[in-house]
Amino acid sequence: MKRRINIINKLAKIKKMNIAVLVSGSGSNLQAIINAIENGYFEGKLTIKAVIADRDCYAIERALDAEIDTWMVDRGPALSKEIDNICSDNDIDLIVLAGFLSILDAEFCQKWDKQIINLHPSLLPKYGGMGMYGEKVHTAVLANEEKHSGATVHYVTAGVDEGEIITQESFEVPEDADLLWLKNKISEIEKPLLLSALKKIALGNKA
Ligand code: GRF
């Protein structure tokens, strides 16, 4: 019996992780994942099985260029159900929200508990929650003259931006920082942050 359990564990470890990436915008973080896969960053242990967009956006072009199966879902009441169906049909292990602007319903978040991660452009719990996304976050950070900002990767729960924090990266905000500076700085630091979180999840202790 003990030997059988060991074998099952071993199989689970070598399994390739299938991810779905959910997008609404330019898809620069999706592109970072695509590039990292091509460069062998995940040691062949991670595949993007699906890209799901909730609106027409440049991320779709990036996904199609990389020949990834891509869906556009309707931003109506069936949004979470449609995404659930796509993820279940494609044997998805992890759902990555990379600039996804729609809110997933509580039933969906419970079903995929600890299997959804989100990238947020602030040091959560600061500047999170409903309506806090993109430039709205940066504008608030600047208005409050914050000395530090950063990005967060966290698990997704029904409470918007409230799930357990996986990793964060912070930096000092210079006194003369403006919206463009902050936007570019966040964009620069969030790619390696997201990739390292994904690597940790896909490769476990090896990462
Ligand atoms: C990123 O800033 C991310 O933190 C936020 O949305 C933005 C997505 O950018 N959630 P992109 O579409 O990946 O270029």
C-alpha cells in the first residue's frame, strides 16, 4: 500500500500543468508567459491550454499569434459558467487572471478554490477591491503620496482582491513620479513576479 501511494505522488509531480489565462487588455503579461514557456523557464512543466477574453482586446491577437486556443465570452450573467465550462473541458489546473476586468461569481471561486490567481498592480491589501484596477490604482497611490508601491500575486476568492497573497514586489516611489512613471514601473516588475509565482506553483519546491 505504501509503495502505491509513492507511485501516485510521483506521477502527480511530473504532471504538466495546464493553465487558462483570462484577459481583457493589451496582454503584455500573457506575452511574458508565452515567451517564458518558449524559453524553457518552466522546464516544460506548464502549458497555456486556453486564453479567454471578456472583450475584444489586443491580448487575443497575441494568443492567436502563439496558436493558443482562444475564446471570447459574453460579459453577461452566464460569464462564470461559460468560463467554468471551457476550463473543465480543457483539463485546466490553474486559472491565471492577467488583466482580467470581469468579476467571477462566488460559486465559480469556490469550485476553483486555490486554482485561480490574480495579478494586481498594488501592494494589497492597499488599493484593492471593486473598481480598483489599472490607472485608478496608480492615480490613488499618487494622490495619497505613498512612499512605496508594487504588485501582488494572490489567490482569488469571492471577495474582490481579498484572497491569500502568494508574493509581492515593492519599490520606492520617487517624489517626482507621475502616472506614466508608475504605470511603466509596475508593468516592468509585475512580469517577473507573475512568472516566479507560476514557476513555484508549477514546479513546487524545485522552483
Ligand atoms: C496589469 O497591470 C495587471 O497588474 C492588471 O492589469 C494589467 C494587465 O496588463 N491586473 P496586460 O493586459 O497584461 O498588458
